Amino acid sequence: MIVAQTFAEAEAAVRDMLEGNKFGSSGSRILIEDCLYGEETSILVVTSGRDYIILPTSQDHKRIGEGDTGPNTGGMGTDSPADVVTPELLARIEHEIVKPSVDAIAAEGIDFRGTLFIGIMLTPDGPSVLEYNTRFGDPETQVVLPRLDTDVLALLWAAAKGTLAGVRFAIKPEHAICVVIAAKGYPDAYPKGDVIRFPATLPDNVQIIHAGTARNTSGDIVTAGGRVLGVTALAPTLRAAAGSAYAVCEQIACVTKVYRRDIGAKQLNRQ
């Protein structure tokens, strides 16, 4: 997806896709949409038909550069909960988007049991849907699941069996943050095969989740994708979680590692 700020940027993007074959067959057809302004939030919903449970809110950071600059990516980091989604706003999102979406799927005769991912832009006129996916989102899931005080397997099993309405659902009060370590050059061309060195030990509240990694013939873990690792931390406050995650990011050694140093900054600046 290309978010063009000017007509010239939009024209260049279209030419890159249709004439320059920048994205291969994926760019052979294009869709032009209105540009929505505001903050994003990701709403993950587990549903078993008409019954559903809304998982903890999160906020993705799509742009490659700090301060939300540069091209869009698959996501350079997330934090949860998204404090921009107040209880009142979440109730509106449920009433205007979540429930009508779940009901519409069922009305089509689809017995959908699984995860509905709804990307939402919080515009001045209210929440507006950017995208739907029938899967967990990345890197939102990395901060949402650690905050569940309910067995995620039991939750998904109940959804599959159609017994979701009877599930006890609870959310931990802690904050979570995920910082994505990418390969330099992403989301355009980037190298692969660079050795990654990890800290000998990790704090109890930090996990390193592998995304674009592999093992070379020497047994070393190396880069093998654009987004390489997700460093996720859980702590009583977002500031503490960010401190833990970024401390581990600094200790990870790789010659081509890049990551944003402002994940969660919008939320921290509101506090």
C-alpha cells in the first residue's frame, strides 16, 4: 500500500506498479481509495458465528521511519492497550462496526469461527474501517496475546465448538509493547543471511519472536526476511515495557538491523 501525499507521488506510485513492475504480479491491478487521516487502531475479535469476544486494543506503527515517516510496512511495532480507544469509543466501534460485521457474515450464511481482524482509522468524523482480515494480525498479536488472562487455546477451542458465549474472559492490567527489528532497506530491497547474535539471557518479561530468520550451514541464526524479529515486553506501565524491550533491542547484534525508537511514543506523550 502506498499513501501518497501529493498528486506527483500518487502518479509515480502508479507508474512504478503498472509500468515498472515494482511489485510484480501483485501490482498489476490497483485500487485507488480516499486518504483517511487520524490515528490507527487494530481490533481483534474472536467469533463463533454470532457470538464474539473483543480482544485487547492495540495500535500499530506502520511507517518505516520514526515520527511516522517513510513508506508503509507490514508494521514496525505495536503497543497495547491503545489508550486512544476510550471505553466510550470502543463501545461505538462495537456498535457501529464489530457487531454489524459479525452479523453480516452470519447473514451471508457463513458459519465463521475464528479471528476477525479489523483495521480502523480514527478520523475526525469517527472510526472508519481500513481493512478486514480473517486471521490474527502481525505485529498486533505479539502484544494482544500476552495481555490475555484467559487461556488462548481454550478461547479458540470454544470458538471452534460454538461455545464462546460461556467463556470467562479476562484481560491483564499490564501494558505490552513490541518493537520490530527489520533488515536495513526494508520495505524495499534488503540483504539476507546476516548473522544475528542474541543476549545470553532475557528478562522474565521479554520475549524475542522470530519472523524473518533462518539457520545457515554453520548453525547461526541469520536474517531471512524484511521484518526479522519482534521484541515484546510486558510491564505494569507502557514506559517500563518500552524500557525493557528497547534494552534488549540494543543487545541484539546484527550489522543490518534497523528499528524505530518511538514505538508507543504517541501514547507516552499523552500521559
